[in-house]
Amino acid sequence: MSPNPSPPTLTDASECVFDGRILALAGGVGAARLLRGLVRAVDPTKLDVIVNTGDDRVFYGAFVSPDLDIVTYTLAGAVDMTRGFGLEGDRYDLMDRLEALGHETWFRLGDRDFAHCLHRKLRMDEGVGLAALADELRREHALPCRLLPMTEDPAPTRVQLDDGRDLHFEEYLVRERSPANVSGVDLSAAKAAKPGPGVLDAIANAEVVIVCPSNPIVSIGPILAVPGVREAIEARGVPIVAISPIIGGAPVKGPADHLLRASGCDVSALGVATLYRDWIDGFVFDEVDQVLLPAIEALGLHAIATPSLMKDIGVATALSATAVELALSLRSAEAR
């Protein structure tokens, strides 16, 4: 794995392919890795990112927002790339001591990460909103793009297993280690939530929408489930390009395969394209799945096969540029 890149600055815009306003829909690790390339492929001051909050939960009295934090830490060049979460070089003395005292510590937070999440909870108890706190952290790390929680309302994603258990997504993912016996996913909490501050404004100002290679069911799905969000994106009428999180019939990371199957979707780039077909215009997927291009285009989508395994910042930047350029070509075609 390549070292963490430095935080993006305007000087990184030498490879900029578009300086208009971009909206990205983002989940966790896959989105974070794409975004570190996207902030170098476009003007990062004109990038708004709506982030999934369906994974949020209080642990040990601290409010954890996994997707917001992984996106922020990755863009800041501070993420622990080996673990795939948390802060590089963080210690786990607090978790080790809690475990020694007999507490369950299946959700591990590093000491500095815990301090940030506890700060978030204390500030929220004072009446400060999640969006304002996300922006404080963004500014602390000098990130030029805006990070917008999809909602400030509780919107936990629930996963049902065929043995009758109904689990919070983090229980399913971390404690249970993502078993395959998923029978359903419940987004009802997101469907009852309100869009977070700035979300609808960001959609209204977008000139291009990029759907990051995040889990379609539990990362992108909750964002679209928030009332008014999908409707506003579709009504905006700008090109929407999605990037597949599935390469060669499998997710790069995480349980997308189990969740796609439980939702009746094929675990393939074609399956994701089919799931998204009603609301996107373009689709970018990995070159290893080039054989699927005719079937994806038959869905009515403009598609490109290109290297998409983001093993380094160069691939992430090139992939981001490809997605934006595809969106711009669709916009130009509509204008003719």
C-alpha cells in the first residue's frame, strides 16, 4: 500500500479536468480512496461530498461516525492504511484497559480517535449539529472540499440475518464479521430522516454528480433513502456517473457481495449498473470486466472500462478524471 498522500491543496489542481461544481455521494473506504484522487482531478474548493451516516453509533459514550471519519482522515493523509480505519500511529491503550476490566471491545477505537469521537458526543450534547462538527474537523485538517452528513437525524442501517437476528450495521460488519446469511437490509430510519444542512443546496448547485465506488446497498442506499435527496438529484438534470465497487465479480473490500445478493442483485459490475440504471447516466467499471460492456450499454448507460483498483494515488486520480470526463462528455452531448 502506498504511503498516505499529503492533504490536497490548490497546487494539486495541475491535473484538474473540470473547475465547475462537483457533487460526490460517498460511503467508507472505497469512497475515501477515490476522493483522494478526485480532489486532485477537479478544483477541490468546488467539491461537495454527501457522506453516509447510516453506520453512526455511540460506543463507550463516544459518537462514532465511521464514514465521515474515514473520508476525513484519508483526505488529510492521516488514516491508518494498514488497518483501513482510524489514525496512523494511534495507540489502543484505552481499548486494552477496557477489555482488561471486562468490557466488550469488539469495536476498537484508537486513543486519539476515541478522543475525537468523545469530543463529538460532548459537543452534540451541547446542541452542536453533526454537520457543524464535520466541518470543524475538515477545517482542522485544512481540507478544501465540503463534507456533508446525509442527515443529522438518527438513521441506523439494520441488517437482518436468516437466523432471525436484526443487527445494527456495525454489529453485522465488525462484531459478527459480515456473515453471508443476510436476508434483508432495513433503511427505514433513513427514510424517516431529513436531509442534513447544506445537502439540498449542494445538489442544487452541482454541475456533475459522481457516485463513489461504495457499497450500493448500505453506503449509497441510505443517502438515496433520505426523503428529497434522490428526487433532488434526479430533478437537477445534470450528468450522473457511478463507479463500480465490484471488480471481477467480487467487492474490493467489505460485504457488498452478501448484501447485493440479499437485495436480489447480481454480484458484478453489471449487477451494480442494473441497480443504478434508473437514475444514473454513465458507469465506470474495471477493465477486467470489459466483456460486460455491451450488456451495460444495453441498459441505456454510457460506460467505460478502465483500471479501477486504487492501489495508489495515481490510479485514484486517473479513475476520478475518467468519471468526470465521461460526465462532461454527456453534458456536451446534451447541449448539442
